Amino acid sequence: MSNICVIGMGYVGLVTGVCFADLGNTVNCLDIDHSRIEKLKKGVMPIYEPGLEEVVERNVKAKRLFFTTNYAQALKDAEFAFIAVGTPSGVNGEADLQYVRDVAESIAEEINHPITIVNKSTVPVGTGDWVADIIRKKRGKNALRFHLVSNPEFLREGTAISDFMNPDRVVLGSLNREAVESVATLYQPLRAPILITDLRTAEMIKYASNAFLATRVSFINEIANICEELGADVREVADGMGLDKRIGRTFLDAGLGWGGSCFPKDVKALAHMAILHGTHPQLLQAVMEINHNQRRRVVMRLRQALGGKLVDKVIGVLGLSFKPNTDDIREAPALEVIHLLENEGAEVQAYDPQAMENVAKELPEVKLCKNPYQVAEGADALVLTTEWNEFKQLDFKRIYSLMRTPILMDSRNQWDGNALREIGFTYFGIGQGNQVNNNKRD
């Protein structure tokens, strides 16, 4: 078993460290946020991720998992140092590498033995070489024997533990075969395909993968908008497409589009890299524009259904996290919808099973409710923005009785439109060929 240091206790770093410990390694998890580390030491998770708390508790008790803010302590016996800090978008969509730089310099200052540095942060192509140069420059004449390996992550929030333990593939890139094979041994217990490339190719695989998935989502949303005008049903269109083995069904669910910490950031960063190096990322630009347009279309349809304006209308929003099973609201479609609604004079009341605390900090003007029924109370329309399981089997007769105007905007195509229309709702899905009408309670 190996001694591993993981730097950065966000989604990627925390899950990576915890899972490596669960595989029997000794793992020191480091973050410069003292509050976060103190909470972790007490068993308080800084994020909501199903199964995470149990795995942390198990490995802390087994004395395989440790948390610290001290670089010297975390790196003392480390054979591997995983960099898993954030790379947020800059002004022009470029990846901001300040945290990666800080980590590289800290490693250079503290380490005094040979080490393999593994980059799990999503970084622009060529960052591996840049990190190596930072370390060499920082060390000066006091040379350090180290190797760099790129190991992009493919974890999905909400299923991150399972994704780590059951990966489709493990991608490793390095200019040193011995180093990359040593990292490969860490993943051997997972029995997953391991693809070994050079540094830059591994870095590009991450961006290309996320950009392609985002493209699939934007494509089916474009088709949904056409279906809406022509009277076709995008759900059946997607099923028909998905039966083709060349296409498949995954990421072909029409809705509000993609959000979160990865797709928006990575597509923008890839487009920025392309422009910077003289290519023209027309497809990527269209993918981003279609994604934002989905939110505008939902607000437009609500406006039409409510007589042409939203001033003083009460709109209920179900779901605030960017996807189910997480409390992450970064680039959440629901937040963009809320901003658009408020800009048109609507009053918004909302509920989410996990993201309420985060939204309270981000959008203090939104009325946060205790449950879906409180959201429906007095509402002129109700919008499903995140497909949490608890929203799939609501008491819709009760909701009907609570609403001022029985309009449902199913932005995730989760509900049975025909059944809801029988109750008396005006129901709109995405790409279902619905016709806008001003159905009001008699």
C-alpha cells in the first residue's frame, strides 16, 4: 500500500482521498481552509455527496485517512501528491490557475524526497509542463527528483464514490513511463481499463469528453425546440435515436441544459484555448448559446402563459442545485431562470432538498420554502428545474388546490402531462409539441 497526499478538499480531492484510503492506502488530505479541515476532523462534510460521510468515518477509524492544513506534515512520507484544487473560469473563459501555482510552489518548498506529482485538477493543455517549470524554478540549485503525471477526473456529483470505484477508464499521461506505471498500480484494484498517453493528450481527453457530453445535451435541446414547433415529441425522438448503437441514449434528455462546476467551465476554457491558438470553435460557441437559450425559452413560455407579462406574478421553483443528489448551485440552470424571472418583475419562491443554505447566501431575495407544497401556495405557475426524486410523486391535487393559477412548467420532462391536464393543470414540457394557452381557474 502507498502513502498519498491529496491537496484540495473540494468534490474531486475529497472523494479521491477518501476512496484511495478505502482501497487500503494511507492518505493525508490537505486544504488551506482551516474551517473546512476542522469540520472534516469532526466528521462534518463540507459538501453533500451520497455515501461520502460513511466512507470518511470508516477510514478515519481505520487510521488510514487524515486531514491537515500543514504541507510539511501531509507531504512528509508521501510517494504521490495529487493536486485537486479548483480552476475557476477567468474573465474570458480561461482557466484560472492561481491555485495550481500556489500548490506547485508549496510542494517545491516542502518536499525533500523523490515524489510523483499527479494533477487531477482540470487544467489547460500544457499545464503539466508549466507546473514542472514552476517547481524547478522554485527549487533553483536545490534540484528535486520528481515526475509529473496527468490523471484527469471523470466524477459526477451525486454518484462520485461509485464513479471512482467503478470507472469507465483511468487516463494517465506522462513523459516518464516508470512514473505513470507507478500511478497505474494505485488504480489496479479497480480493474478498469487504463489508458496511458503523453501529458498533453491526457489533459485534452478531459476537455474533449466534457465538451462532447455538453454538445449532446445542447443538440437534443435544439431538437426539442424544433419538435415543439412541429408537434413532435422529443422524448420519443431521443428513444428512437438511442436505439442506434452508433448514438446511444445517454445525455439525450431535453430540459434546461447543463450546469455545475465542470461543463460550463470546461467548454468555455476549451473554446478560449482554441481561439488563443488560431482555431475557430464555432460548434463550442453554439453549444454554449443553445444552453443559455433554454433558460430564456422557459421564461418566455411562462410569460406567454400568464398573459404576456410577469410583473407581480408569483412563480414557484422546484429544485435549485444544478442536478439531483448534490447541494452544488454553481452554474445551476435554476439560478439563471430565477434571475430572468426577477428581471421581469416576478416574485420567486423556491425549495430544494439540499441546496437551500447555499441559495440563501447567493439569492437572499428569494423566498425559500419548507416543502414543495409551500412553494405552490398562491403561485401563478410552478416550474420544475431540478429532477429530485421527491418531486416525481407529488400530491398534484393538493398542489392544484394551493395554486392561484394552475400552470406547470416541467423543464425536466419528469411528470405525466396527460394526467396533470386531467386534474386541470395547464402543463408544458420541453419539446413535447405543447401549445401555449392562457388556461385560468374558473
